[in-house]
Amino acid sequence: MLDLIKPLAIRNQSKIVLAVADGLGGLPIERGGPTELEAAATPQLDALVADNVCGLSIPVLPGITPGSGPGHLGLFGYDPLQHQIGRGVLEALGIDFELQPNDVAARGNFCTVDADGVIIDRRAGRISSEAARELVAKLQQIRIPGVEVFVEPVREYRFVLVLRGAEAAADVDDTDPGRTGVPPLEPRARNPESEPTAQLIGQFIAKAAEILKDDHPANMVTLRGIGRRPPIPPMEEVYGVRAAAIAVYPMYRGLARLVGMTILDPGASWAEQTEALRRHWQDFDFFFLHYKYTDAAGEDGDFQRKMRCIEEFDGQLPKIVELGPDVLIVTGDHSTPAKLRNHSWHPVPVLLAADSCRPDEVRSFGELPCLRGGLGQLEAKYLLPLALAHAGRLAKFGA
Amino acid sequence: MLDLIKPLAIRNQSKIVLAVADGLGGLPIERGGPTELEAAATPQLDALVADNVCGLSIPVLPGITPGSGPGHLGLFGYDPLQHQIGRGVLEALGIDFELQPNDVAARGNFCTVDADGVIIDRRAGRISSEAARELVAKLQQIRIPGVEVFVEPVREYRFVLVLRGAEAAADVDDTDPGRTGVPPLEPRARNPESEPTAQLIGQFIAKAAEILKDDHPANMVTLRGIGRRPPIPPMEEVYGVRAAAIAVYPMYRGLARLVGMTILDPGASWAEQTEALRRHWQDFDFFFLHYKYTDAAGEDGDFQRKMRCIEEFDGQLPKIVELGPDVLIVTGDHSTPAKLRNHSWHPVPVLLAADSCRPDEVRSFGELPCLRGGLGQLEAKYLLPLALAHAGRLAKFGA
């Protein structure tokens, strides 16, 4: 798809806004009831839908529940199956760590091992973030010849390890066995080219074990999702748009950074995010706005709160519409039904507003009405090409 | 898809008709209004829809606006992304030039250069077709050792160059810089294997420049879309159908020829095209009828004329239906909304009539009703397999 789009991309003065309410899609709590979005009062979304076109976005493929990484890559127009982001990289993005292209990142856990080195608690009693911070400070003393070592706290028992300057491949297995009753695994290279990296990881673990051996309960570490950031061609190169991200949470800023977006200071609330959009309106062609709280409420299983979050999201839309974007897309990166307290695979309502829309008969924004929308059900990765088309930014393919 | 279909293809006595109204899909001029097709009185299409099944055809992929080449290859069952046709080949097809598989074709422009060789008019003042014909006659004198040279007029400042007998690869860059104020580019080979072809092209340009140097305003040429026709397996080989094309415009005959169709003399009007169908009914299994004027009206931005063209198209359908085709598909190769005065990416209404249809609830043929059609929204390349299936021409896949 990128190979198809790149030679067709046209630069013009149009503006595209992609407003993502994280985990927007939902489910009725009881059969016959409304979803969170259908229950919410969303006059702005309903008005937009009535004049434009909507449908349902399939984040990856039917039945596949995406994490935030693939969910957003799809929305940014990149095939989430072709561009996979490891857990280590995602964790680094999530703390605003500015990963360089060659950095090897891993997600770390403090854990508890017994006298025989067998794991008895994979999360070291869920130690506090404060306690972990002190342990991380100790691990930051580790030096490994040939590479620069970064250890950064995340939350509670979680940390990020980054090795900078490792030149070899980094296909190295997790050392977290995923269960208690066994010792941590060796960091095993999955191919000969990754041996040197596996050895560097091994050195880090040995030194960490030595430093932590008298701590309790966090007397050992495990590592997961070891790898580099995937090589993703930047949006400006592929689509010819100067793209900016307005996101409160670091992970979404990090995902935006991966595709070459400029990160704008969003303030701390959705209202401040839309203010930031107004301030920077002249500076970019494409804006990604990320609203987090719908997903958080869904994960807490709080149907009512998710509903209110959707209403808050809806309330600020006039500030976006006023700016006169040529194309406005509103959708989510995946569903997070309060009923399931988790991300899900269900298609996500999507609305596309543009002058060249072919209208459908949908008059309100919800999972059920969107089933009859003019966009049909389509993979998320096609939304960006559609946005470019409606913005007059795609030339004809073939003569 | 072709690899899947080919071993399943069955030959039988059935007849399939694919009737293409070019650029059929449209848009409302004003929000809430009808599209061209919805505004047109189409009793024949409506009657067919009521008894059969319809949907929307996505010419290439969401957001991708196809030229006539990819638009038609999709309808002929070939993936338009896998089989790409260069502009030179398309231009040659457009003048009924019978390209041989190894011919290298290029689209030529007469242009005007100043004393320093800088382009000051890329179209040589849009010289008349008559004037161009004289210039082409001069260029036809060019001889290049080792190849046969064909130069053919197209219209106004446009011509086609064909080199026959060039054996090397033909990945050669355009010499048209796409703007004025700079000299024409050198014909640069994109790989070492194409060097010999680039040199042949260079010889042609040098000789053309010498011949034209005292002409005004057409004192130079540029070339674009240099290349060979793509290797496309013929329809008879893949689908087992003897296929014929009935098209008034040369380009569509040329596209049909690319996939191995026999070209029938269509006469000059849609009524004569349907007459030709009747005359040749016994001689072929598959008929492609191409109606051009819907697209032309759309490109002129003439909503009313496009509407009347659709009505003319509709009026002749009984003559097709009377012949009793086992499968009749009516659709377009892409949308050409009068509102946009151009091809567009919007899905195209499609109707499939066959005895084995599973009916839907649609009762009139239009963009909005087709949203609820039984075919859903599907890529154009799947229409031909569907037609074969309904014609009893596809065996079961797998045991």
C-alpha cells in the first residue's frame, strides 16, 4: 500500500484531522441495550454523521484484538501486520524515551527468586514505584563495554532497558518464563547474527543479579520483548503531509514519533488539546489528536464513565470543526467495551467528514447505525488513503 | 487469484455479458440530493435490480482513483496492482495500434524550446491535430539501426512512439520534466539492462530535434511512460472463455486486446453496439460492452448530460436481456462525479443478474440503495470470478 501511495501523493494546502478516542467501540451491557457510544449524548458527532459518511473500522483483521501499537499504526495508514513493534520498544515509547533507530530496548520486570534461583514471584510483590526507582538507580550504575546502557523506571515492578551502540541483530528470546517455579531463562539468540546482542543482554542480567542479590523482594530481573524499533518510512515521505501529534499520554506520542510526526505540547486535558490544535493550525497538514480516557474507563469496566468521557470528547468537536479541516476523521484505535474490561476485536465506529463524501442514511453515531454507513466495514489502514483522496492529495493511479 | 481460478475453470455453453458504463458512479451536487444515477430514470436497471443482486465495486482499493487501465483490468478479473500498464502502452492502445509483446511504446508531446533548448511550452501551443499530423509524417522518416520505428499521431500535440525489435529491458525515465523553464531530460536508464533502450530513445530524440529545429512552435519532443505491455495471461487461458469486446473508443478495445479479447466492430452508437452483440451472440462466451459517454459527461461536470447518458444506456438494456445471457453484470470502471469533473475513488454501483442470485432488498439502482445490496462492497477484481460461478464455470475448490 505504501508503495502504491507514495508516487501518487500530492502536496497541497488542505488540512486533515484524525481525532482518536482510544478504545471508542463498545458493547451493550445487556442484550438489547445500547453501547457506551449509543448511550452517550453526542450531538456534535450526530450532526457530523448526518451530513457525511460513516462505517466501521477493523483495526487489524476480523477477530484480532490489537494493542495500542498496531491499533495506531493502522490508523496512520501502515499495515500493522507488516510493521510490528516489540514490547520493549513500546514500553520505551511509553515513557517518552527518545529511542534512536539502532537502540535495542527491552521491557524489564523486577521479580523474586528463592535460594535456588527459582522465580517465586514474577512481579516482586508489586513493589511500589518509589521502591523500584531506587533499584533502577542502582541498575543505572551498570557498565557494559562497547554499549551505552540506559535503565529507566516505568511503574511499580516495571522498567525499561535500552542498549545503545549494539550493532548485531537483536532477535533474542525473553528471559521471563511467564510462570513461577522455574528459574529465569537465558537470553537465547534466535539466530547466529543475534549472538553478540544475546551476550550483552546476558552481561546486563548477570550484573543486575549481583547488584540485587541482597534486596527483598526484588532480588532479580527478567526481560521481555527485546528488539529494535521497526524501520517505518515517515508520513511526510510516504504521504507528503507534515504531520503533528497532540497526545497527553507518552505512548501515543511515541507511536506518532515512530512515523515521523512532530510532537506538540498538548497541555493536560482534551480542551487544551483542541486549543493546541488551533495554535498550530497553520504549521502542519495532518493532525493526530489522541483522547485517552474512553479506553481507561472501558478497561475499568465503567460503562457510565466511558459514556461521560465520550460526551466530553464530543463537546470539544466544534472547536475542531470551526477550524475548517478539509477532512475530519473520528474513530478509535480499537474497541474497549466496559463489559469486557479489555481491548477487543470488535470493529470501531468511524466517521469521515469532507465535501466530497457520498452521503449515507446514517443519522447518529453508534455501532449499530454505522453498520449501514457508506464506508462499510474496512480495515483501519485504508482510512488514511481515503482521507488523502478526499483532501485532493492523491493523484490518479494508472492512465 | 488467477492461480486459484485457472485450474477450476470449466467450459460450458453459458453466456456472460459485462456492460460497463464508464465513470458510472457519481455524487450529489448538493448534500441530500441524488447522484446522477439516482436522478436518472432507469426502469430497465431498476427492474433488473429488483430481481437480482447488487452492491458497490471498489475499483482498486479504498481511496485509490483509477485511470481507465487499472479500472478495466479489475473488471476483467486481473489485479490492477499486479498488472500495471504504462502511459506509452495505453496511448498506443488508444489509437488502435496493435502492440506486439516486445514493442517499446512511449507517449510523445510536441513542445516548444527556446534558443537555449529550454522548454517554454510543454504542448507547443496546443497545435492542431492537422499540423501535428504533418510533423508526425516527418518523424516517420527517422531510421534507427536495429529497430523498426513507428510514430503515430494521437490528437493535437500528442503522438505515440513505438520501437519494435529492441531486445533490452525498457525501464527508462521520462524526458518530459513536467514543467517549463528547464530543458527536456535525458532518457535515463533506471538499471544497466535498460541502457541499450535508453540509447535508442536518445537517438530518436536527437533525430527528431534535428528534423523539427526550424519548425515553430513545435520544435522539440518529449517522451513519457516508456515501456512494454505487461505480460497478462489471456482470458481464454485463465477463465476458459472466448471473450469479445464491443467498444467504440480505441483505448477500451486496446485494453480488451491486452487480455486476449477478440475485437468486434461496434458501429458508432450504443444501439449499434447492442446490435453487434446480437450478431455475434453465438460466437463467444463472454462479451465486454463499453459505453463511454457517462464518463465524458462527468469529466465535463455536466450532471444533466451524464443523467441523460445513463438513460440512453438503460434504454438499450432490453436488447441485451432478450438474448438471455446466463449472467449479466452492469457496472462502471470507476466513478466520475460531475461534481468533481474527474475520475474518483468512490465505489461504483454494480448489478449482477443471474438465475442463481441470492436476492437482496434493493429495488432501484443507485449509489445509496446499492449500499444495502447483497454483494456488499467488494473489489472489482472479484466480479469476474462471481460471474464465472453464476455461469456454472467454476469447479469446487478443494475436495
